[in-house]
Amino acid sequence: MASYDVIIIGSGPGGYVCAIRCAQLGLKTACVEGRETLGGTCLNVGCIPSKALLHASHQLHEAEHHFAQMGLKGKSPSVDWPQMQSYKDEVIAQNTKGIEFLFKKNKVDWIKGWATIPEAGQVKVGDETHVAKHIIIASGSEPASLPGVEVDEKTVVTSTGALSLAKLPKKLVVIGAGVIGLELGSVYARLGAEVTVLEYLDQITPGLDAEVARSFRALLKKQGLEIITGAAVQGAQALKTKAKVSYKLRKDDSEHQVDADVVLLATGRKPFTDGLGLDALGVKITERGQIATDAQYKTSVAGLYAIGDVIEGPMLAHKAEDEGMALAEILAGQAGHVNYGVIPGVIYTHPEVATVGQTEEQLKEAGRAYKVGKFSFMGNGRAKANFAADGFVKILADKETDRILGAHIIGPAADELIHEICVAMEFGAAAEDLARTCHAHPTYSEAVREAALACGDGTIHA
């Protein structure tokens, strides 16, 4: 029976980061993982493989639409789907092996297998029981189901199956216009599929700033994605050679059907805690099926903690990483902390969408007096040169103090641009602080400065 200071269940971004940080802080640490590789959903069947396919398909789009205009003449590339899959798999392997190396470097033990917690302070994997002063659940999430939609991961798939289709579909129906559905829908649209997205709500990307969501939807439509909102899916049936999806329009209860080669169920994710034995332990669970924790990630059972997708908050890899770092520091006697008001969210379509802090809708609901600074990428020299002038930067600041309350970007490199605003918000900066900071020219980041200027006396280039 092995004894540890900390045993972490799950090696996704929350689990592996927490394990490495615990070890760095002098705690004897083990991480339990049932997959053949480390990295959890994110590295194996989520963030990393989807970004590989997004990158590859975007290169094809650039070749088909912009190369000739730049004087790059020649036949457009054809798609070798098996080779694209091999490229994606190699990217996954590089990342998962990297974590294995980091575990060895930091002396973190990898206990291979699926864990149960028979009692407080014990973790059972296979026939072996391990003891630990602290046990951390970082087991992540799994795709949520939908009544009437039976997933076979061949014709009716979740994001996992959508990353490894046997062949490219000619028609794809996506159920759910959230981050996963729109990213993977974009991939297959660029690769030649006719993509239809069905969304129950009246707006895509629930929770996104409404102005950004409207602009985003218009740009996706321009790219060929047909998006039907207010559509309540009744069922999806896999037939011999195709699938059939039935739905009702909420506005008039009219019934409709659409055929597809592949149906992607992308209606969100739910905590994955099956087999851990939480009920028998008496672990408190919230109404939404999440593990209830306090401000220091303690569950209702002494010595048992939880982080990441299994607890409250956005299901984001970087949120889980921050929680893993904070909890490791708390267990080592330090003051770990996560600022939940400054966690960015990104949609990796093209253009990208990135957001941090509050939306206009949230500020209005709270009765907060605010001002808006906006700048279009049409006024950015670098964006125009790179055929990337769609979108804008929007900064929301307190009307009296000028403190930045939120920012929303749709445009080129939005995933990177958002972080200077995150840093500014972490330090309690005003929009004027950004506006007075020299930005290199020509860069996309100048659009951020211009939006900050728009919170004051006005932009220069618009």
C-alpha cells in the first residue's frame, strides 16, 4: 500500500498541472489516469486535436481564397483526409508525451487505471489501494446527452467522434451552436461539407456579448454555415446510409426534418464522476450535478477536494489549470487564489472570438454606469494586409473611474489579443492606461489601443 501527500484523480489540464505544482512544492504526489495517455479530454479528444484541424482547414481556406490575389499562383491543394488525421494524431502524441516527461522530471507517480474512493483518505486502482492525506478529484467532463439522440460515434457523434470521422461528410448537421459545435462545424465547412447548425435558443454562443454574437453569426453565415435558432431537436436517427434529424421551431411549433451524412451532438458537457463512489462517501452534489466545494476547493468529505469541470464555473482548461495551481499552493501552506472575474474565453473559429469580464447585458442588468470603446479591424493596417479585417475590439469601462470591466474581441488573433486586457484587468487598470501604452506598428494589437482610446477622447484611425 503506497502512501502519498496528494493523489489526484485525472490527468487533464487541471489534474496534471496540480500534480506538477504539488511536486514542485515538496509534496509526494501521484496522479491516477485510466487512459493510455496523459492529458485528459483536452489533449486527447478536445482542445488540441480540434485546433490542429482548425489550423489545417484554415490553411486550405487561405489557399483557395487569397493566394492568387497575393501572387501565389498554382492549383489549390486537395484534401488528403487520412494524412490530415495523421498530422492531428502526431500533434496529440507530442503533447501527451510531453506531460509524461514532465511527470518524470518532477517525480510525479502515474498510477495507471480507473480510480474509486472506498473511504476518506484512500484511492483504489485495480486491486491496489493507496492512501493519501489529500485526494483531489480532477476527473473532468463528458459530452451531455439529449433525449431522442442516440450516439454511435460513427453517424451520430459527439466531439470525440467528430475528430476522427472515417471520411469527410458531404452534409453535416450540428446540434448546438456553442463553442464546440461552431468550431467543428467551421472545420468541415472549410473542407467542403454543407453544414446546418440547430440551436434551441434564439442566439448562438449563449452568454456571449449580444453585439459580438450578432456579428459572429453574420460572418459564419457568410462562410456558408446555415444556422437555425429557436430549433428544438426532437430526435436524430441513424439510418443505413445517412442520418435524419427532426426538430420543431419554437416560434410556431412547426415540424421539420433535415438529412445528413453525420450528426454532431454538441449540446455542452457534464461532470464525469462515474465510478468514483461519491454517493457512498456522502459527497455533496449540486442541483446541476457538480461537486459542491468551498472557496478552498474542499468537498463535504474531509481531505477530499475537487477542481476543474467537476465543480461550478466555466468548463475551460485554463480555469482548471488555475484551480490546480491554487489548490497545490493551499495544500503547501501558501495562499492560492483564482480571480474568477478575469478568466478569458475563446472560440477558435476564423475570425476568432475572445472575451473577458462582463458583457454589456450583464452591466445593464446590474445597473452599472459604463462606457463603450470600439474599434473595427477595418481601420487596422496589418489586418487589411492579411485579409483579416472582419470584426472589432470592444472595451467596457466604468463611466466614473474608467476601470476596465470587460472586453470582447471578434477578429484576427483575438485569442492572443485578449490577454493584454486580462493583465490590465488583473492590475485594476483604466482604459486610459491601455490607451497611453505604446503599441508596435503594424500589429493587430493596435486595435486594442484604439478601442481604449475610444473610451476617452476618441480613436485616431477611425
